[in-house]
Amino acid sequence: MVVALLLNAATDAFAQNRNITTGSFSAANVPGASNGTNAADQQNQEGVPAEEPSFTVKGYFRGLAHKDTLKIVHMFGGSVVLPGTAQIYNRQYWKLPIYYGAMGGFVGGAIASNVSYQRSGKKSDKNLRTAMIAGAALSYYASILDGVISYKSSQNPLPARASLYSALLPGLGQAYNGDYWKIPIFYGGFAISGYCWVSNQQQYKRYKNMYIEASSPDSEYTGSLSKENMIWYRDKFRRYRDYSIIATALVYVLNIIDANVFAHFNDFDVSDDITFNVEPAIIEPATSVTTFNNNYYSQAIGLQMNLKF
């Protein structure tokens, strides 16, 4: 590397001396001079990837009209707002009557059972209303998940798909990546944090109600705990409950991050083939010295090291 740097510096000096002796001037030293390329061309020449266009409503509807392509994340977001649009983009029009019929039927049933419950007050009507609402929610959820599953991509596994899988159903992204052994770990985390959440919530409500009962004017409380102790236990279990909620959210987020990261690493070479080569090479310049007449590229001869693992 030292040899390459010395040779590169010597070649640059030679190029600068050549410019001076031939009486040419650099375009960078002349006000208003240009080498004929704009900023975008310069970025492309330097290897900087062009910025991808941002998501727009117009672009989304162009995708639904199959005049443009949509990223899976954009298709997913649109299907959340407008159910069924994912099926339109995936050209699975036959599914639209199924999902809209199911959602419409369940919503209509929920409205009818709610009217009946308001009139009669029967528990059966209330339970039917709850079941209808759950059916409508599941139909909506199924339309979104189906859109993600049916999205066509040449990349497999697709990291964005893995993330959406785990967001919609924890563990599904790990199954998509083939990491089935991680599913019990995440569900174990959900079980532990969920148990702590419920347990601390019960204790919090217990001491809260105990304090309310002891503080009422006509209280007949004869327990051994003072009001100060009740407040201390109440605040303690409320804090533990909040920590349990945060732990549940962290397990959920880690489940999504894990699915995304290991989908990226799916094609990572983990073979035992480790080689290290050192060979002479010509070092190409990053930039060129531009003049009015010519471009002078500074090259150098050095050593190239290749590490394969």
C-alpha cells in the first residue's frame, strides 16, 4: 500500500508538470468553465446510486393500473388503507368478491345483532355481535396478509416480506427464512412478558381498589396495611406492569428486526473456503484532471490484496 501511494503521488506530480509545460490550464481554475457534465452525471460516474423516487399517491395508483411497479412496503401500506388493492396489484381480481363479501357480511351481521341486542338485551345477541366484529377484522387481516404472500419478487427471501410477515404474525418471518428454532424463543418471550403483564395488572388493581375502599368515608376496612403501604404497593405493581408492556413491545420489535436481518444474510457465504492473495495491480484513479483539451488520468502500480472468506 505504501508503494502504491508513493507511485500515485509521483504520477500526479508528473501530470501537473505536464500541464504547466504545455501551457494548458485546468478548467477548475477558470471561472465559469465546465467539463460538460451535470451533477447527476458526475454522481453516476463516481458510482453513487441515484436517489430512488419517494412514494406518491399518483405513483401508487399508477401501480394499481399496472403502469409502474410498487415496492412491497408501498403495496402493503395501500392495502391497509384501501383493502383489496393488493389483490388488484397482484392481478388476483377473483379474490375481491370473496374478501369484500366476507367483510360486508360480517359488518352487516354485527349491525343487525347490535340492533337486536339493544332491543332485547340478550347475552346471545351480544356474543353474536362480538363474533361478527371479530369475523370482519379477520377478513380484513386476511386480505392484507394474502397481498403480502402473493407479491411477486425475483429476490427470495425478500427482507421486506420477512419483516411484514413477522409484523403481521410474530414468528412467520422466521419460518419464511427457515429459522424455525427461533419461533419458540420469541413466543416464550411473549409468554413470560405477557404473564408478568397480567399478574402485575391484577396486583395493581387489587391495591388500587383496596386504597379506594379504605379511603371512603364509610369504610369498614380492618386490614393490616396502612394507606401509605397501599399507595406504595399500588405504584410498585403499576410500574412493574408498565415494564412488562415495554418488554412485550421489545420482543415484538426484535422479532421483526431478526426476520429482516437474517433475510439479508440468507445469501451470505459462510463456507470454510478462506483464501488470501497478494498480486500486482494497476490502481485506477478516483478522479481525473480535466483541461480544455485533454483529460489526464493518474494511474499507479501497486499491490492488490484479496481476502475471501
